Amino acid sequence: MRIEIPQKVDNIIEALTEAGFEAYAVGGCVRDVILGRIPNDWDITTSAKPLEIKKCFSRTIDTGIKHGTVTVMMGKAGFEVTTYRIDGEYEDARHPKEVTFCTDLHEDLLRRDFTINAMAYNHKDGLVDIFGGQQDMDRKLIRCVGEATERFTEDALRMMRAVRFSAQLGYTIEEKTGEAIRQLAPNLKKISAERVREELTKLLESPNPSFIEKAHEYGITKIVLPEWDEKVEDGKALRIMKALEASDPDKLIRYTILFDGDAEEAMVVLRRLKFDNDTITKVRKLSASLYKPISANEVSIRKTASLLGRELFLTLLKIQAAIADATKGKQALFSEEEIKKTDMLFRMIAKRGDCLALKELAVTGGDLIECGMKPGKEVGEVLQKLLEIVLEHPEQNTKEFLLTQI
Ligand code: ATP
Ligand code: MG
């Protein structure tokens, strides 16, 4: 079996081979190429030790020498090249606490989580698939390499990875693997918030966000997202899942739908998952506006768009459209027509360049002070008042007019 791999990846493999080492593309990239998906990144595994890898290439970065990883630069692109290794306990997303280098590709493949992620390839040896990864692809199965309970005990995050891959690929979790998850899901409480966040986000951004229900059935959300279990009990989950499925695969959109308009909950959960402030603020704002219907008139639209900013306003409309689509019929939460009309009016407002923010006012704080106002809090309050006037009457955003209003 011959697989297409990028020239640069092949060049790296060739250079290592010429220096007397073994080298293969490995893991997610091999899986994705076989499936006809575009890999996120290309990982290379090799018998060479980090210093030996560095000697083979002119430009390298010490990404994780301790863990055996060197990034090899080819032009602007970087490729992670990692020494064959056996992992100790994991402490964060990518790095086990301690690793042991080994000399055999098979041992390196043994440490990997699922059969579909444990295949290696180079042009010389072809596909190395010792655990039946290809067969599991044909059967659309996520199956642990080795004994599932052992593998999940070593690293509990793998349970979330199982559900995430099943959502990304539309695969079923093999029975023993699933049983082990059911049994060991409570161990997820030991996993760092950052690692949980990455997997939950990938699950939600996948083509099957409603697989969050699987995470619930396996007892995963009970540990990492008990807020979801409450929604299941309150009978809200089905509607939310439909909206998730109807929405674009975007982080802000999917999380906002997940929290179903509860800005407080969004903030609490996203903080707990150690999200960046930008994401937290945006999801909180979107959540707060979600169920405050915008009437399709210009003033109402300008007011909401001013609160959210132009980009988030469009995101909000997309979210509402997804909810409208998912709740079509008797319990419709939004009217598709109303959203379309709002979208059209907003685009007109944006094109015309109506003022929507303090910094777009025709007067500045400096202008107010020149007119005799004392610098301080009051300047800001007056500007805010002027913005409210202009949101109602955009044509009044001129310096002459506004200075008569202070
Ligand atoms: P993607 O990059 O699309 O999220 P991936 O399969 O490439 O998926 P990565 O997290 O990039 O996943 O890891 C690369 C490879 O490293 C995996 O395919 C798997 O072989 C191995 N791997 C990653 N995380 C673990 C883990 N927690 N336990 C065991 N093996 C892992
Ligand atoms: Mg990857």
C-alpha cells in the first residue's frame, strides 16, 4: 500500500534513513491520509535520539528534548520528529512525566491510544499496522491498543479522546473500550482542565457535536461538565443537541448553544476549563443576548450590535438561525424570516457605516474638554449619552450637532 506523503516529510524520513536510522510518519497523519482527510500536522517517529536527529538537519528547534521531540524546519514549515519511546504517566496535553526511549517501532506504537492512531508509514516499508487499525477503520470502530482498562488507567484523558474521535469520524466505540470508559470515567477528575478543554472543544467542533450525549452516557460529563447532566435531567438536552447539529462548527457558536443562554453558567464553566479571557467574554456576551430577541428594525439592531460589536452580532444571528432551524414548527424559538430580515438590515447599516461604538462618534473626549468640560468620569458618561442619541438617529453623528447636546 502506497500513501501520498508531503515531499518535505519524505525528505526528513530520507535524511534520517541515510544517516542509518529508521523513520516513519506516524499516528493521526497516517490515519487521516488513509481516510482522505487533510492531516492537522505530520508527526515523524524515529530510532534516532534527539541529538542524532539534530545532527541530520540544519535548522531544528528543541521542542521537548526530554520527551524526545525535535522540530525540524523545512522552509517555513516545522515537523515534529520524536524518538521511539515508552511513556510514563501523563501530566499535561502532550508530555508524559517521564519517558523511556526505545529502539523498536513496535514498542512506540504500543504506547499509542487507539488502533487507528497506531499506524506508521514510509515508502520503503509501506504501512505498519500491527493492531488492525485498517480493519477498525473499515468497521468504523474506536478500539484501544491493548487492554482498555489498562490504557485508561494510565491516562484517563484517553476516554475523552475516544468520544472525540468517534464524533470527528462518526465511528462507534468498540464494546470493551466502551465498558472500560463506563467503569473508569470518574478518573477524569484527575485530569488537568487544559487537557479536558481541548478534547471537549474538539468534540463540540466536530461534525457530530450531539455525541456529547455519548459522553453523558459513559459518565464523562458527570465529571467534567455536570452542567450538561442537569440539562439532560431538565429535558433541555435534546433541543440543544439539535441546535448544535444545525450550527456551524465554530467554537464560539457551539459553546454558546451548549450553555443555552445562561451567561453566568457559561462564565463559570469556561473559567473552570481555563479558557482565555477573550473566549470567555465573547461567549458570555453572546449568551446574554441569545434569548433577547432583536426586533428587525434598525434602532434595535444598532443597539444590540453596539453591545456586541459587528462581528459578534453576525455570530449571534448565526446561532439564532441554527436554533430556529432546530426548533422549527410548534415550539419555534426564533423566526427564520425575522432573522433573515435582521441580517439584511444589519448589512445595510454596516455598509452605510452607521456609528455603533464610542470610538466612532464624531466627537471625542478631547473635544468635550476643549468645550470646557473637566476631565474625568463625566466625559465618559456624556460620550455614552451621545452614543445613545446616535444609535437612535445615525444621521445626527456630526460634531456640530453633538456639541449642542452636551
Ligand atoms: P488530531 O491532531 O487530529 O487532534 P491526532 O491523532 O494527531 O489527532 P494528537 O494529539 O496530535 O492526535 O497526537 C498524535 C498521536 O500521538 C496520536 O495519533 C496518538 O498516536 C498519540 N497520542 C496522542 N495523545 C495520546 C494519549 N493521550 N495517549 C496515547 N497516545 C496518544
Ligand atoms: Mg495531530
